[in-house]
Amino acid sequence: MAEIRFYHLTRKSLEEVLPVMLERTVVRDGRRAVVVAGSPERVEDLNAHLWTYDDRVFLPHGSKADGFPARQPVWLTDTDENPNAAQVLFLADGAASDNVDGFDLVCELFDGRNDEAVAAARVRWKAYKGSGHALTYWQQTERGGWEQKAEG
């Protein structure tokens, strides 16, 4: 069973949060990641953003447009896949995966300012809980960090 964490974005956007999470995954923890976004356009926007978000950080990553998925520590996609043998899955924009058991950790990132995204996250929480996954729910704090609010 995968550990599944829900991250409720209330103060910062995905573009602000995702690079930091990916840095921790790849640089600090030495793990590979797959990021599944909601559309091919969103994938390419995130791909470009990860090259430019901080001129002091190099975060190796790629997408279908770049090729060579097995060589990419971070793979960005809009498809439910794991071509770089990642241990960590990031789901954004309401993207879903039928293969969460193939990962050690799954991070569901959803926009807390979007009522539909919040409702969809609640549905996914219940489905994961019903499947016996270890769940935690994290909410952004006023200072930009994270506070665990629930466990399931």
C-alpha cells in the first residue's frame, strides 16, 4: 500500500509549491518522481517553469517533448504512467492514477480555492481510505509551511 498525502493549497499556487516538493524528493531524498498534470499544455507550462523558477537551483526533469524518460529524475506527464521508475507520484489539477500501489508515496495537490477541486479530493480520500491506504491531510499555514490536519 502506498502512503498518500493530500496537500490543500490555500495560500500558494502549485507553481510555488511543486518545485520545493520536487527538490526535497530528488535532491534531499534521492528518489525519482512522476508529476501527472491535467493536460499536455499544463505539462509543458510546468516543464518550462521548473527550468526558470529559481536561478540558483538545477532540478533535472523532462516530459514527452524532451524524451528519454528513463534518464529523467522527474517526469512530467498528463498520462497515468511511470516511465522513469519513480517512487513518488505527484497528482495535480485533479489528475488521477489507477496505479498508486506502484509508488511508495503519492502526493495529491489540490487548489483549496476551487470548490470542485476540494469536492473531488474528498471523493478520492474516501476511495483511498476504502482501499486501505495510509492517508494524511496537510493544509498550508499562514507562514507558508504545512500543518497536518487529519489522518485516515
